[in-house]
Amino acid sequence: EVQLVESGGGLVQPGGSLRLSCAASGFTFRSYWMSWVRQAPGKGLEWVANIRHDGSEKYYVDSVKGRFTISRDNAKNSLYLQMNSLTAEDTAVYYCGKLGYDFLTGHSHWYFDLWGRGTLVTVSS
Amino acid sequence: DSQMTQSPSSLSASVGDRVTITCRASQDISDFLAWYQQKPGKVPKLLIYAASTLPSGVPSRFSGSGSGTDFTLTISSLQPEDVATYYCQNYDYAPWTFGQGTKVEIK
């Protein structure tokens, strides 16, 4: 079965750190760009970070630059998000996402064609 | 940044009605536009990509159109299982922004 399963969420104090993980299965993980997207309670979707299939390129939304680090381990079919200096504004469900790929052109595209179930991060004292 | 503006923010329609949601980009994004459906308490699901392409398994009552800055998601005959919030997403320019969402309910 093709799926993504996040873990690592929880309650953390402001200024603290947390590391999220995403386990991929059912597809060739090492061939795809991957991403993190978050959704604050009752709010819309916000793209957080992308990482190239080989880890050589990474992109972040401005609000997390310098605080969050996306990484991957293709041998373990796993994606990670290291989150430091957390604030209340980072409280959200964090989704792991697989980015699209056009097999005809060989190009990756930045839409999310597979989502995990999400993991809740709550930043509060 | 390419801002994405959806309208309306919410709508209520009857089963069988034709429903249209619009999404406007603040700059030309060609056809690099995706739509997602998020049912209450559930994970978002890809509904349309490349402005008008339906992934396998998406019902044909859903359709998308547009290019440049103006896009439309249409549900040709609203069904009870279509109750959800719908989001558009730019994937041409970083940051890859989403619209604020349109909540669809049954009247």
C-alpha cells in the first residue's frame, strides 16, 4: 500500500525543539521530491519545506527559515523535519507530502499527490 | 510571492446543483495550479493538477479550467460526499501558496 506515516508530534514549550519523521512505503521513495505542509487548528494549509529526491536542494517558507531543517534518509525511506526555536505560531498538524512527477517529461512538479495522516505539534507553556 | 485568492469563502447548495469555485493568482502561474479536497477531520486529497487534469479515481463530476491568473473548480452535480473544504495551490512560484479555502455545504 502506498502510504506516508508521520510521527514525532507532541507538546513542546516555546523555544523548544522537536523532530518529526515520516515513513514512506509502497513507492520508490528515493525518486521523489518530498515536502512538509502544516495546518494550524481551524485554519488553511501552509507549505513549509521541500527537499529534492537526493537531498541536494531544499526550500523553506520564510517563516521557518533558519529554524527548521528538512532532511531525508533514502536508505530508510524516511523524511524528517527538525524544528527549533518553536513558537505558538508553529502549532499545527504537520503533514508529510509526496510531490508530483510527470513520467512523460521526467519533470517533478510541486503539487502534493500523496499525503500522510499528519502529526500534531502543540507549542505551549 | 504569488498570493492565491479563492471565492467564495463558503457556499451552501442543494444536491444536484452545479457548484463553481474560483481562484485568482496575483501573478501569472500558467497552468501550474492544483485543487485539493479536505473532508471534515480528514487529510487533504489531490483533486486536480495542471489546472484541469484529474488524477485516477477522482469522479468526473469534478472539473477544472483556467490559466494565467484565473482558475475555476466546478462540481457538475453536487453530491452529499462532496461536503468539504476546497483549496487551490500555486505550484509555479515559491513559496507554493494555497488559497484560503472554500467550504462547501449541503443546503
